[in-house]
Amino acid sequence: MNSVFTDENDIQGMREAGRLASEVLDHVAPFVQPGISTGELDRICHTYMRDVQKTIPAPLNYQPPGYPPFPASICTSVNDVICHGIPGDKILKSGDVVNLDITVITPAGYFGDTSRMFMVGEPSVLAKRLTQITFECMWLGIAQVKPGARLGDIGHVIQTHAEKAGYSIVREYCGHGIGKVFHQDPQILHYGRPGTGETLEAGMTFTIEPMINAGKRDIRTMPDQWTVKTKDRSLSAQWEHTLLVTHKGVEVLTWSEGSNPPPECVAGLHFRPSA
């Protein structure tokens, strides 16, 4: 079942959840430095969610069918890790890139889901370019969101931009509907053909979160059953926002003061209620 909200109280609940998720990233950002462990980043985020926000970290003990419980409060995906990296004793060093993926559950039961890429110290030219192109892909996808658009429109613009840059799209994981449930329909593929797929309607809430590899798109799953890496050990990048389809277009729910501003390729896009 799709997540479609028509009640203003639900929409305000999703706005709060999105903002809080993004504020966790704002809080942890200054700590993403050479020498810190991914486990420490997890502890910092968990403490902030629990003690300051009074939110629940959705990933902690999350257990889809066939998986062991996820053992941490955030996902930390470093370098060739595509997604679902488990925080632990991995020490970040200069040149690393890391995706921090945050999902909070508010006391009212709404989910907010977002992720950002962070560059540790001085990254390579390749890492900077991959991170930027992936960021642009997410925002080009967001720019397609409006009532009457099709899901294939989102996937097509993301795939086209990534492949034009010489990169590949991970096919096994995608964006998803979200509301009072962590993952639900629709599935938001990051590849596809324009004019195909489900038609968007006002009130829908879902994520766009392209995972893009510098090399081939093939993946390998680690023995922990969660961590997913590039098969060819190439770098991977991901950005994620939770979105609301409005009557006029799109609203980015996971927006906060520390959010990265949209890239030039979507200049003029109205994506906030005050816009």
C-alpha cells in the first residue's frame, strides 16, 4: 500500500520527522574527521536522537524477513560500501568518503529518512566527482516530482545523468514509500524509461536515494548479511531525501539548516513550503 497523506496533521508529522532526521546529520557533521571510528559516529547520533530529540533510531534492531537484526542506529557506508554499512571499529582516514544514513521515528510514529555523503580530510578528484554527480542525480530526480509525473521519469533522468558521466546505477536497491511505516510502496527505481510506471499524486511521501558506482553496477553482500559493497571494489556514493508530492510540485521534507544546497542543475526549483 502506498503512503498517501491527505490530512494536514499527517503532513506536519512527516515534516517534523524529516527535519529531525536531517538535524541528526547536522549534529554529527563536525565529528566526521580523520581518526574517528564509525562506531563513535553511531554513538553520537544515537545519543542525540535518544536524549535530545526523543526520537527512536529506526535501523536499530530492524529485521526484514531473512535478515538478522541490524545492530546499530545508523548506517555508515565507507568508500566501496554501497549501503547498509554497520558501524564498528573502522577508523576513518583522510581521503575516505562516507555515507551516513539516518532514519528517525518521532513520538507520534512518523518516519524521516535521509543520507549525506561526507568527505574525510582531502578526498581524491574521483571521489569528489562521483559524490557531486550522485548529488546532482538525486536533485534531478527530485525536480521531476509533481502530480501527474510518472515514476519512470525520475529513474530516467537519474540514469541518464549518471551514465553520461561514465558511472553505473545500482539496481538491487531503490527508494521507497515512507510514512508511518519504514519501507512501503511505491518502489522508486533510479533507472527507467520516461512516461512509464505509477503516476504520482499529491500527498504521496517517498524517498529518492540513488546509489551510484564509479565502476560497474555489480554488488557483493558481506557475511554479516547487511553490508553491500561494489563487486569490483570501486567507489560508491549515495544521497537521500524524503519527499512530499504537493499540488504544485515537490517538497523536500528532510531539510534543515545544515542541508547541502541544491546544485546549479536544478536552479529555480521550489522545494520548500515557503518557496
